[in-house]
Amino acid sequence: MTENLEALGSALPYLLEGVFITLQLTVGGALLAIVVAIGLGLLARFDNIIPRGFARIVIELFRGTSLLVQLFFFFFVLPLPPFNIELPAVFTGILALGLNYGAYGAEVVRGSINSVDSGQWEATTALSMSRTQRMWRVIFPQAWALMLPSLNNLLIQLLKGTAVVYLITIVDLTAELNRLRVQTDVFFAYGLGLLIYFAIAYLLTLGMNALETRAKHRLGQGGKWRDTITSTPIPDAKGAGQFG
């Protein structure tokens, strides 16, 4: 054990660099994913078949193909003719993660918008709101509170998905753990990896729970800030429990 701890001390600066790269990929991928999810989720609801068809094609393309294959395509195929587009490795990782998980998130966005009570839609029509006003002032804030638990799950999946980026020469946390394994042993290195990934995932979950609690407060649906940590049911406007 002493030898393992000594090796960990020597490798600690490199592990911290790996954690930073993993966080960079997670945050960058998540920001891109939410933009893609909202954009495609809204387009998928259009009456016009052209934007709706475009959204469906993109969603099914990135949901129906492997993240690893997408990553290899962006990193190894795009630099070749006729594309001749060479992307930095970290940007490639963010792009692949954002598009892949954004496609899954688009279905969450679309489903959450469709789940808003029909009476809310009727009320906006009665108030003669435009399509844009109806969506952003009434419907989307309610859908946002509904979609956050599912988006939280996707965010954790995205964090775990960053582990494959070392295959395109990015030295992330997983790559550093592989190096530490050589200096120590399998149990020590990957046990440490489990703890680090768990800590990051838990912090991300706390942040998403805080967003959900805030979203419900803005809708006047109650809930307490302690629910951010405990994830206990937050009563909605009708008194039904929903996990925060």
C-alpha cells in the first residue's frame, strides 16, 4: 500500500490534469448537447415537414450510431479528402459528445413539451399569444421543470462517455488511470477511478437538482432547497410527488 501511495503522489499532478480534461469535455459537451437538444426538439414539433424531417434524420442518425464510431469519423475521416477538415482532439471530443447526447436530449425536450397540460396551450390561444410567446413564456418554462430529471441522467451518461476519448490521443482521467495502473495495481488504480468519477457525478447531480428546484419554485410548485441534496419528492401544483 505504501508503494501505491507513493506512486499516487508522483502521479497526482497528471491525474489532476486528466480530471481537468474530463471536466472540460463534460461541460463543453453538455453545453453543446443542450443547444442541440432544444433546437432539434423544437424543430421536431414543426408542422412543416422540411424542418421536422431534418430534425428526425439528425436525431436518428446520432442516436442510431455508436459514439465511438462518430468520434473516429470526426477525428480520422474528416481530415481526409474530400472533407480536408482537421479538428483539435478536445474539440472533436466535445463535438461528438454534444451531438450524440444532444440527439437523445432532443427526444426528452420534445416529450416534455408534449407533456405540458393541454389547458396551458388553450390558455395561450385564448390570450392571442404568438407562437413564440406561447412557447417561451408559458410552455417551455413548465416543460423545462419536467425535462430536468431526464437531462440529469443524460449528463451523467455524458460524463461516463468521456472515458472513450483517450482513443483519439486525449489524455483524460481514464488515460491517466491506465498509466497509474502500470505503476501500482489494477484494484488501486481503477478503485480510485471509481471514486473520482462518482464524486464528479454526484456534484453534477447536485447542480441539476438545484436547477430543478429553482425551476419548480419559479412555477410556484413548492419544494425546499434541502431537496437538492436529499432528492426527496417535490410536490407539484396538484400535490403529486415528483423526484427532484
